[in-house]
Amino acid sequence: MVFHDQKLTDDQQIDFAAHFGPIHSSAQKARHHSIKHRLARDEIADISNLDGDGKVMEVDHRRRLDGLANRFWHTDASFRTVPGALSMLYAHVVPGEGGDTEFADLRAAYDALPQTKKKELEGLIAEHSIWHSRGQLDVTKYSPEERASLPPVPQRVVRTHPGSKRKTLYIAAHASHIIGMPVADGRLLLLDLIEHATQRQFVHAHSWRQGDLVIWDNRCTMHRARPFDTTQVRDLRRVTTRDVASTLEQAA
Ligand code: OGA
Ligand code: MN
């Protein structure tokens, strides 16, 4: 859902999101406890290319990888036991060009799978870890302590959305492999599913305007950021509600 021309403070954005469920506090500060953060409240994830002083990040800034990692197809916080439900991303400043956000519909993607593939996926559980996705960029940037703060978690590969009762894929760049299957086979299966789910017919691109509030459901979509000139300011801020439980404790 897209709401144009909104004027929200961080507090108002958090209060609004809280109507839809408990808020997932951002893991950014746990991951980067030694650096200065720009935004005061833990409920807000800083989706910008700005440092603690509000200046465009230097190319070697520690937090810069967080923004770049959003360019992988993912669903928010699937690497936490209780993952994200609704994300609400609000645009304070957008670059002149580029920096769209794309969304893939994982219910439509599931529906379009051949029957044999649906059977093959039944009951499969993937291991999700933020270090799997970050590892494809540069995992050496993180200390052992930071890595230990977010251990891998299991999540279902197919789940039933509690609202529509439709079956949906639940996959992401954080999904590393399938539990009980050789790592290589599981990884290739996940890559194939991501490729299938991100065909153009399942994807919508949002071009940002300042003041846009965009809300999506992480339980049945993936999303990714698109490139832009990172010497320009892009200041988006996100609040995400918590799902009710791990996907393992919800309908398959
Ligand atoms: C996010 C995210 C994409 C973007 O806020 O969770 O992935 O385009 N954002 O900034
Ligand atoms: Mn995201």
C-alpha cells in the first residue's frame, strides 16, 4: 500500500505502526554497538546512506553494508526466530534518480509452481542467517561477538498466510540451505525459487517520492532496493511489526 504526501515524525511513524502489532526493535544497534547512530529510537530502522552525524557515509563506513545488503531479494527479519510481519517505510529524502524498491508476490509465485514442485517443497525448512546474506558482500566487517548476537534460525519454505489462507513461499537472501538436505542442493533449490519468484510478472516497482509511506506484508512478499548514486542523500526510515511466532509454529 502506498500513501503519498505524508508528514510523519519518527514518533508518529512508530505510534501508527503500533496499531498493527508489537514493534520489532531494530537489530542495527546490537550489531553496531560501538558506533554513533543517527536516530534515537530502537523501533526505527535507519534505511539511509547517512552516518551518525547525518552526513553521507564514507565508502568504508561500517553501516554502509546494511544499505547495500537491502539490494538482495529478502523479507525483513526472516533471520530472527519471530520474523517481521508488516513493514512501513517512509521517505524523508529521495535521490533524483534510481533507488526504487521492488516487491515480489510470493503467493502468486507459489500458485504458478508445477504440482510436482509444490509436493517437493512440502514440509521443507530452511535455515536463515543474516551472516549468509552479508557473507556475499563482506562478512569480515563483523566481529565474532556481533555474529553471535544473531544466530541462524529455521523457517518454513512454504507457509499459509493467516489472513487470506493462501499458501505462499517464504524465502529470502538470508535463507542459506534446507535443513536435512546437503547444503549445496538446498542452496540451489532456494536460488531457483528466488529466480522463479522474481520473474517480472510477479514484481512491482515503487518509485519513491518524498513523503511516501509504503506498507508491505513480509509474510508473503520479498523486496529489494535498486541502485542509485550513493553520493546523493536517500533517507528512508522503517518500522516493522513482529509476526506472532516463528513460522514453524504457524500453518504450513
Ligand atoms: C527495508 C528495505 C529497501 C529500500 O527497508 O527493509 O529493504 O529500497 N528497503 O530501501
Ligand atoms: Mn528490507
